[in-house]
Amino acid sequence: MAGLRGPSDASGNDDLFTIARELLRSEHWPASGEATSWGDAELAKCARGERPKAGSGAEWRAWATSHHLAVTAEALRTMGQP
């Protein structure tokens, strides 16, 4: 996936709002959308402007980990593994 970049003039971490909107419109957004994981739901809230702040690096890692674990668990389930 090509990296998404926010506007260089956004204050603090607010460029995540722009990045989240771009992600939700991209082909990389999962078909199950925000139902994929808690992390995807939080990114969707950012995209819709439902969060007062864009979050911290620790929150972003938690959202990404939540997404990764959900996608991996679903892949294992559908492949009949382990």
C-alpha cells in the first residue's frame, strides 16, 4: 500500500483526520469497514470528525494492532487453520 500523507499545515496530529478520510475512500479499506475491528471503528470516527482529537501514537498503534489481529484471525478462520 502506498503511504498516505496528511496536509503539511495541519496542527499537531490533526493530519490523521485527513489520512483517515483518504483511507476510507481507498481500495485498502476492508470490505467489512469499521466492523472489522475496534481499531477500524476508531479510524472511521476520525474520518467522520467524531473525535475531538486525532489520537496519539500509542492509540494509532493500538488501532493498527486491533486491525491486524482481527484480519489475521479471520484469515485463519476462513482457511481452516490452525
